[in-house]
Amino acid sequence: MKASNIDIYTKSGFPYGLAPENFVRQMALGLKSNEQNVKVVICKGQPTNSRQNDTNIPSSFLFFKSTSKNEITKALELFGFFFMIPFSILKRKITNKTNIIILYGIDYFYLIFPIWVLTRTLNIKLIRIATDIYHKKTVASVWWKWPKWYFYKLQSNWFDTKLDGIVCVSSYLYNHYLEQKAEIKKLIIIPHFIDLESFATTHQTENNSINTRIGFCGTALLANGIIELIDATLRIVKNNKDFELLMIGEIPENLKDQIEKMILNHESHFVFVGRKTNNEIPSLLNSCDILINPRRSGVFAEAGFPTKLGEYFATSKPIVATAVGDLKHYFDNGNQLILVNPDSSEAIVEGITLLLKDPMQAKIIGKNGFNWAKENLDYKNNAKKLITFLDQ
């Protein structure tokens, strides 16, 4: 396999953090394991605790190292982006003979156009990872940010098709770019890059506190179905006192009061451990009997691929997931996981109950899910697919 010199420019952190950071980390490790020369350039300041790099993949900050805390430093960071990216690309081309650049989390035309001009001049392939379709309020929360929305639409609806390639995490995004007249040879679907070995059951933490534990990993957002999940848990504990929900991830301030009121007098059935590191998550997930992905319906669910699902599969635990996005196309209900209707706590209860009633079938479903992930999500295998795509 021919070795390329690949630079990944990301506005997420590296190598640790939440879902975006994990994606970049595993993609870079997968490319490196396939004998590619990889460097990560971090284009946005990050929290101090996310900077430790134990991957043996070189990384550097484009401008600020720390998170911008006010509008002045944010403006300086944006200015630094324009000023430093051309210098960085030119320097890497001269010193490292970089021939491929991958963009992650860089979504706006005014940021990508100057990069495109320079890569064309220097004969460097430019690839972008497309992870979602954003709402206007997500991009422009206040009126004076409206220009960002138009630059975002200009990029996703037109200029992405001018790049050398687009890696889509879902068939929804793939079809979106086909509608924008993108060439098929410029498109590929890669849902995720998951290190299955890191979730091996040798990391399992015994659950001594209660008989049955279900688990959720991710930020407790409304879009992630967190209210439906809590309501489903409350419905189950009415008839099953030996039951609890383990929640791994941050809870937004605007939801804390609502959640506290919901679980009042039932706190013993809920375990909130907050945000955990990559090294801690496998053992926590492996301590669960069933894992839950309760994402609500909507464009957010259709366009993206849930990061947590790949990590769930890696544990070989049975999974209950709402039938949204590509999950409807990839999986047969009752084979690799239990699919239930979205936006319904009753449906989540039915899915969990089905697995509890048949432990042997639950075990088979968990194993089938692992085998599917090994074929479709393994970071080394998907890196090979990406390299083949880049070589076209």
C-alpha cells in the first residue's frame, strides 16, 4: 500500500474529548496503522485537559492553544485561521511533501475557499468529512451571525462538490451530495472509526449494586432522547426495583432541574457519572446488561451516525436503539439490535423488556452486533477503505 503524507485539519481537539475528537483520533490511528504518514493540525484552542498526546501521531495547534473565552480572542482566532492556514499548508508541502489534506469540523465557504485555492496551486488533494446537516439556529443563534448560515449553505449545497472528495457518515448525506450533482467517484460512506479492541470484555467492571443495569453514553440532550429514556426507566422501576440507569456524559444546565424533578424519590435507580475519559468508558459500558441509543427523530438523527452505537457494539452487549437514520437501513430488528419507534418512552420499555425476557437471545443479538461493527466500523478496516478512496 502506497504511503501518503496526510494532514488532518480539525476544529475539534486531539486526541481526547467527545464524539468529534474520538472520530479524528481513531481515523488518524487507523491511517497510521495502515502505514500512512499522518499529522493532526488543531485549528481551535482546546481545554487544557485534552492536550495530552499518547498516540505517537504528531499534532500541533494552528494558533491559540487554549479555548477562546471572549469575543476578542474569538475574533483573533478567526483572523489567525485565515493567516496561519496558508502558511501551515505551504510549510508542510515544502518540509513534509504533504499530498492530502482532510478537513474535519470546518464547514464554511469563507474558511474552505482559500484552502481550496492553495491546495489547487500546490497539487494537494482536499477531502472533507461531512458529519451532519445543521439547522439555522445551530449555525446562527443571533441575527448578526446570519451571514454564517449563508456561507454554510453555500459550502454544503455547492462548493463541497468542487473538492476532491467527500466522506459521508450516512446515506442521508451521501444522497444530499448526489442531489447537489456531486460525482459518485468523489463520494464514500464511512460511518465511523472504532477501536473495538479497547472495549474488550477484559475491561469489564462488575455490577454489584443491583441486578439489572441499562446504560447510556453521550451528552444528555433532548435530541438524544434523554427525557424519553428517563421516563422509560421510571416506568420499568414501578415493577422492577432491581433496575437502574447508568448515564455517562454531561447534563446541560438547562435540563438539570427538569431531570431532578423527574427522578424525585427514585434517585437510587439512577447513576450519573458525568463525563469520563476514553480509558474509563469501556469498563463502564461493560458493566451494563443492556445499552440504549434513544435518539429522537429529525434531520439531526437522519444525517448523522451515532458515535455511541459503534462503542456499544464493541462491548458485545445487546442494544435497544430508535429506528432513525441509517439504522433503519443497516439493521434487521432482532438481529444485531432491537429497533424501536423514536420519540416514545413506551417503545423503549418494550425493547428493554423483550431483552430481559430472553437472556439467551439477548446474548446472540449482542454478538451479532459486535460482528457487524467488526465488518463495518473497525478503525483499521475503514482506514483501508479511506486510503483506497484517496488513491482514486
